[in-house]
Amino acid sequence: VTRRASRPMLTPSLQTFLTRHQDPHCVRRAVGTIFLLVLVITPAVLLVVVRRLENPRGLRVGDTIPAANAGKKSPVDSLIQGLGKTGCALFFFGAECPHCQRQVSAINEAEKQFLGRVDIIAVTRNSEDRIRAFVAKYGLTARVITDDTGWAGNFFGVYELPTLILVGRDRRIEWIGTGERPKEEILRRLTVLANQKEC
């Protein structure tokens, strides 16, 4: 005697779920939600891709900054050319970036603690007016350099703000921190940089 396979019993909640998801209105809402998510995420992904294409490799930890790329075209070029005399921390920020705004207190503490031992320089693409407003509002004490063309950001491969890059006396990149970092971590890494022996 051949028996028919019994159909699995569905619980009421599962039946409700399946019935609800067969509703064309529900399907349209789900597709609309996915489409909106794609619209929101795609520009951010494209921005990262474009930045990486502009400088596909960028500079990484352990790389030595080549002196051949340094010129005297702008304050940023002069900064690059002057690297190596002391340890240097480059703080890439944007005036409208909330993570950058919160990171200022750590940068100010580092500026105070390592004065004369590590040069701490803030780099931004913002206009002079926005820089003045930012400094007045958040009390940034580090020297600020305007990278209006984005040359320095591309040179170092910066694609996220804030980014903190530590450069040793030998012009070698010791550490790259992207995004908002704990103050303790920044101070600890700057202590190691400040204690480097002269080449």
C-alpha cells in the first residue's frame, strides 16, 4: 500500500507570515525599502572607490615618504619637505565632521603634552572662514594647513575623516588611525613616536 506523504502542518503565525508576504503591497514596500537602502549606501561606497582610484595604493604603515614628491608649491608641499626633523602627527579633518569635532580634545591634549617633541599639524580642505569658525567653536590648538586642492589627502591616501598619520624622524609612517580614536590610544602612540631616537 502506497501512502501519500503528509503535508507539513504550518503554525498559524507561519501561515500569517506567508500570506502577508504574498500580498503585492507588502512586496512593493519591501522592494521600495531595499531600493532606498541602495540609494543611501551607493554614494558612500562610490566615494571610497573613487578616492582609492585616485591613489590606488596610497601610503601605508612602514612606507617612507619619498622626498622626490615634495616641492614648494603650497604650505602642504613645504610641510612634506620638512618632515623628518622631528616626529610629526598629521590630523586630517573636516569642519562639518562630527567625529572630527569630538576628536579635537584628544588632539589638543597631545599638542600640550608633546610640545617641542612632536609637530602636530591639522590638515583640512575647508575654506579659511570655516577653519576660523571651527577653531573658535571647538578650540583646536594645533597649527592648521589648508589643503584646498586635496593634494595632501591623495598623497597620503586619506579616504576617511578624521585620519591621524604619525610620521617618524626617518620620514617613515609609523601609524595610521582612521575614524574617531580613543584619546588614550592616540597619546600612547605619540609617546612611542616622541621617544624615537634621532637618525
